Amino acid sequence: MAFEILDTNWEELTKSNSVVVIDFSAEWCGPCRMVTPIIEELAEEYKDKALIGKVDIDNNPKIAMHFGIRNIPTIIFMKDGELVDKHVGVIRKPDLQKKIDSLL
């Protein structure tokens, strides 16, 4: 299961993990619901290699504002605490895997 990232824990999580993938979404968002199963699968597959989590933008507006999230779904990719890539919109699992693998 993807880790729940909150306004209160995101800074610690992004600093304490080498590779972090965060899916910004909301329950009411149709395209987000298409991405959620992929994120859940990847969180399990990469559990020992990367932190893969989700942010509900309705409940955690501070982190969404920090990263300038204007559209959802948006997936950000961080390496050693630095933002290195961002994808807006639906993405296929193989494409997401390729992006994660490039950071490992």
C-alpha cells in the first residue's frame, strides 16, 4: 500500500529516503482513480528501494502549495531531497517504472 504523506510528515520523509515518488490526487478526481492502482502496485514492488506515497490535496494543502501543484493527478519524483521530475496527468505503469528505475 502506498504511504500516506501528510502536511505534517512530508519533510521528514523526503529527507530520510533517497528516492521518493509522490502522487498528488483527490478522491473526486476520475483520472486520479485510474492512477491509484498503479501507485499501489509500485509501492509494493519498490518497497525496499523507494518511498512511494500519496497526498490527498484536499486534506493536505500545504504540501501541494509547496510543490506548486495546480492539476491532478501530478506525480513528483525526488532524489536525495531534491525535486528531479514531475508528471501531470495519467501515466502508464511501464512509463512510471522507467522513471523510478532511472533514479535508483
